[in-house]
Amino acid sequence: MQMSVGRASLFMIVTLIASRLLGWLRLSVIGAKYGQSPELDAFWAAFRIPDTLFNLLVAGALASAFIPVFTGYLAKEREDEAWRVASSVMNAIVLLLVGLSAVMWILAPWIVPMLAPFSDPHQVETTIHLSRIMLLSPIFMGLSALFTGILNSYRQFLSGATAPLVYNFVIILFAFFLSPFLGIEALAWGTVAGALMMWLVQVPELTFRRTRYKLTLDLSHPGVREIVRLTVPRTLALGAVQLIFIVDTYLAAKMPQGSLTALNYAFQLMQLPLGVFSIAISAAVFPTLSRYAAQGLQAKMRDILQQAIRWILFLTLPTVVMMIVLRRPIVNLLFQYGQFGPEAREATQEAFLFYSLGLAGHALIQILARAYYASKDTRTPLALTLVSIGTNVVLSVLLAPTYGINGLAFANSVATLAEAALFLALLAPRARLKIGGLGGSSLKVTAASLLMGIAMFGFIRATNITVDLQQTKPGLFLQTAIAIAVGLAAYLGAATLFRVTELAEITAAVRTRLARRGTEVT
């Protein structure tokens, strides 16, 4: 059964919350097993090569081109044609991934030292070895992403949303049970096995969709050529984005031991709420935006987009405040176990603070870029991304020598917020967004978020004065949990007082979803 946009968004949020919880557990287990060690730094550096391959060859094609083109054929009731295009794209991407992974396997001894100039030769050798193992993962992740795109085009979200859960769970199992025997290799093989399972878990649902896959490579098909045309700008943009990670990896590799690990932990911690709210809503909305664009329904596109922006800001802005106020206990509770000691905690929480400043920018870009892609415009996002990347790289190079990984995190936040502002400024007249409504809603949400932050900060200070709860994990957890509850109560109360409409809309969507669930059960 197909899902509405609201139900799909809520479903994606629920499953992504579960995925992010497992993502936290994955990082916590990795930190406890390996700490802030040279081997873990080597793993994060080695991960950069396969991750870059996947983002360049698959993420760009999927986000900007494949779903709009595939959905366009479905909207015109040309399903056989859609599957011919999908089969050709899938076969081409698999061939490219296999070929490039083989080339990178051969060139790893020359590429890795340039990417991660560790001073210890053994650490460089470890990075090369791990990168060669993980070069298998982009192939399976590419298939998984394409399967997810096809299913989402049919507005089927179950297995695609489950796939990241499986990925994280497999890595946790490898890290927990195999690290005593394989050492750091357990993470590399866990990454490969997790990527494989991400793909396999989606095969049954796609099979039930009466898959019409063909062993064909029709590169001259108009749909395939359209995807290639739309993909090139997005691929260039993602290549530029990867440049940020490459530059940050290069700079952090020259810093004290554990800097690269702390930077990665802080960034991935910032990504947890981003995936729960922004990516979930954007992924659920994107097929509908593409369908409306294919049908020329501009007014409906605007209404869906405007609502998605308001929902994202309503959920993201208080999250930013919560992360800033509670950054120390969050890092302590999530990661400080086993080999992950106080030094690693302090380095991670400081970088996390500066990454948190840019969360709203990251969140807005997710939906604003998809609005362009739905209309098959990939050039404008490319131009804006290139401006942002240039700003980020320049700031990183300037700030890193003085401020270390904190400078790298701050550079990312400044560039991301600037990019989001440019996206919105250019898209508003084109999509005929009601800026006044967005601005008024944003001011109310910001005010409510600040009141929430004050309430949480006041509670923490008061409890620290009266009783020291931070001496034990249970005490710190209790203090943090109550602080979050106090903050949420303050935020919801302020949102009600300020008459923030998003609160009523989301509440109504949840009630509708629960009512339909009850009807289905009955």
C-alpha cells in the first residue's frame, strides 16, 4: 500500500530514529573497543576512499536524476520503460563501481599517503590495507541505494528504511565479537558485510513489486541519457563536497594522535538528528515533488515544499539548542566507555559544539536541493555547492593551524549556513514561497528554542549546585534525561503560547497515523 507524504515522513522519522540509535551504539562500541588509537585514526582515513566512490557514482545519480526520471515514467504509466532505464542504470553503475574499486585497490599505496600523511609508516600501511578491504562496500551500497530509490518511487519505504538498521547492527556485531581476533580489521570487514546486508534485505520487497529487471545496458535510451545529463552537475558538486572531507582528513592527520577520530565522532554525532528529521522528511517528500513536477502541478509543489521547510525548522532549531547546552553529558553518556577516555571526550565535545552551529544549514539544504532536483535542475545546486565548498576549504586551511579540529568544524558550519541562505534566496521567487510566513514561523520557533535552552541550562546549574549527579553514569543519565524533559516541556509550552502552527500539524499527522494503524489492526 502506498503512503501519503505525511505518513511516509512519520514512518521515515520513526525508522531513522531507530537507525540513529543503532548508529550511536555502533560508535559507542567502536570507541569502547579502540579508543582514540592510531588504528582507529587509520580506519577513518581508509574509509574515505570507498565512501568517496559511493558518493560520486551513486549518491549523485540517485538524488538528482534517477528518482525524478524513474518517477516521471511511472507518472505517465510507462512502467516497462521505467524498468528498462532502471536496469541500464543499475548495470552501468555496478560495472563502474567494480572497475574503479579495482583501480583504487591497485593505486592505494600511492593515494593513501597523500590523503592521510600520518607520521608513523605502520599507520600508513594499516590505512592502505583497510582501504583495500573496504573497496568492496561501494558495490553493495550502490545496489542498496538504487533499490531504495526504486522502492521509494513506488512510495514503498519499509525495507529501504530498514537497510541502515541492518548496516549498523552488522558492524556492531563485528566490532563487539570479532575485534579480539581481527583487531581493527573487524571494522573493515564489518563495513563490507553491513553494506552487503543493506542490499540483500531489500531484495524481497522489490521482488514482490514484480521486478522487471533486465540484463541490458541501453546507454542510448533517452531516459538513461537524461539521467547522465542531470547526474554530471550533481556528481561534480558531490566531488567538491568530498574535497572537504579529504582536506579535513589531510589536516587532521597532521594533528596529535586521535584528532581524526574525535573529528569523525563529532561530525557523525551531529548527523544523528539530521538523519532523523531532515533526511527523513526530505526523502519522503522527494518522490511526491518529482511527481508533481512531472505533472506540472507547481502550486502543489510549493505547498509541499513550504510545509516540509517549516516542519524541518520546527524540529531542527530546538535540537541545535539542545545539542549545544547538553554537549558534555551527551558525549559522556554516549561514548565514554572502555578505551574512550576523558581526553577523547573533551576533544569530541568541543568539535561537536562547533558542528552543532551548522545543523540548521545542513537540514535546510537537504530539502531545498531536492526541490531543484525534482524540477530536473542540477546546475543551480552545483553552483551554490561550489561556492560553499570553496568557502569551507579556505576557512579550514586558515583556522586549522590555530584552532585544530574545532577550526575545521566551525569552517564547515559557516559554509553550510551560507549555502542554505543562498539556496533559499534563489529558490523563494522561483517556487513562489511565502517568505513572510516562513520568517514569522522561524522567529517563533527560534524564540521557543531559546526559552527551552534557558530552562535546560537553569535546571543543570541548579542540580549541580544542590547535588553532584555527574559522579556516576546513572546520575548523569538521570540529570540529562530530566533536563531534556524540562526543555521539551518548555519548548512545547512556548510553541503553544506563540501559536506555532507546525505543532498542531505534526500532532494531527501523528493522530491520523495512529488512527489508521488502529483501523488496520482492527
